[in-house]
Amino acid sequence: MDDERFDGLLLGIAQQQQGIDGLLATFFGFLGRKTDFFTGAGAPHARKVVLKSFKAAHARFAAAPESDSDDEATPATTTTTTTTATTTTTSAAAAEPMARGIEEIASDDDDEPASAPPPTSAAAVTTSTSEEIGAGGRVLSGVIEEDEDNADDVGKLMPNPANGANLKNYFWGQSLQEVDITVPLGVDFKVRSRDCAVSISKNRISVGLKNATPILAGELEDDVRVDDCVWTLEDSSTVCITLTKSNQMAWWSAVVKGEPAIATRKVQPENSKLSDLDPETASMVEKMMENQKRKAQGMPSIEDEQKMAAFESFKAQHPELDFSQAKIQ
């Protein structure tokens, strides 16, 4: 659906910037200064978002759409076959704006952003230091060797800045809504989309080249919405996948079961303004963040505290009763 409300504003900017190049430079400059578009999920994700928007607009406005080159996979039309279930992403999913991946950076005069859980104390947590390089030239995620507050996290991986992990064959990150996976194919020739074997089902994934052992394969950590999952081929050498979680209120500890798990307690959610959310969601997020903070401090949850308060009130109203054996469920 066309939206002409901003035509006058954008036309004025285009005239002042002397053409389309200046208009685009202004727009991307805004994204760089005021959002985490270029830094939040990495360059592959940013390119994917721009490419999807361009292709959707090109299909609507171009007189004779040009065919795409084979070195870039098009999520809207690409179907791959492997031994597991195959997914075909619809054009509607490809055209959908990825606005939820952009985080507004508040300036001094903006509303205060919702506070994220406090960062893990360096003194309380010790992680292994490794110079070993994994997928994409990234240093492998460190293993937590000591944790004074959460002994259960010892042996797990410290999350990377994208709240995922850097592994030997791929690296990944996540938000509450999506999981982004980058899989370098590790070959010295130019790969085309038809050479790739990518299969995504409700609870399984397989990524690699046709007629070769998959680089990533197994049962997913949790279910995904298959119709909302997309993948692209970047730079003729890397497969980038976005999985949309079915349960969008939980962090994944790994992409597939059996892979090294991250310590989800150490995840640092992206800053977001609660004012951007609808009242019901904002209330739910506030409650979840407060309970997470209370749990880290060894305090009862909001619900448990309310039950205790109601119980104490009832005891005060009925001093004649014996509550010595009472238990709160």
C-alpha cells in the first residue's frame, strides 16, 4: 500500500541535496546517527534489509524488472531441496520491512530508555581467553570458568555482543523475536544460490552446499515460524539466515541442540523505549525485567511477593487461626 504522506518532505530533501544520491546519503546518515542499523546485527543483516526493500520496490515500480544475478539468493523466490523438510519463503515475507531490527538511540532530551539488566561484574565471572579464530575470522566465544553468582553457568559460553556465540563453523546472534545465523561456506570458488542446500522446518535446520555434508544441521533449540524465516547468499560465499521464533519471550542458548550453549543469564537485551510498545506489551516487558532483576538478587518474584502480602493480610485478619503449618503454593 502506497504511503504518500511524506512525499512533500522527501521531495524537499531531494531538492536540497541535489538529487537521489544526496537523498539516500541523508537517509543512511540518519540511520547511522540515530539507530543501530549498521552496528546492531552486523553488515550482512543490514545489506539484507536494504536489498529486500529495494527488490520489493523494484517489483512494484519498474516497468520491466531485471532478473537477479545468481550470486545473490532471493528469499522471496528461492526453494532448496534436501533430505529434510523444505521451505519456500513468500514474496510477502521478503517485502516486509525489518523495522523491528532497528533500535532508536535516545538523545539527552529523549525519554529515558528502559534500563537493561546490569552488566556482569568482571570480578564475579572468569572466562577462558582464546586466540583461536572461528567462522568469519571471529575469535571463538570464551567459556565461563568461574562464576560466583551463578555456578550453573560454569562451562557455558559467554554471549557475544549480539547475544549469541562465535563458533568454529558459524556465528549467530538473537533478539527476543529472531535468531540471525551467518554460515561461511568455506570454499575458494564463487557460489551461486542454486549451489546452496538450505532447509528450514518448524524444528530443524540444515545449511550447506549441495552434495556435501551440511555445515550446520540438527534440531533447533525451539520452534520457529517457517513462513517468516528467510535466507540470503552474501558475497557469493556466505549464507545468512533469519529465523523468527515462535516463542518470542525466551532467549535461545544455542541454535541447534547439542551445540555449545551460551549462558542466557548473561544476555544483555538491546535498549528499547517502552513508550514505543503498546501498553500491554510494555507492562509485560517491565514485569519480566523486574523479575529477572529480582532473581539475580535472590529475591522473590513479583507474583510470589504479592502472594506473601495477601497471606500476611489474611493472617492479620484472623489471629484466632493457626497458620504454623500453612504453605503458600
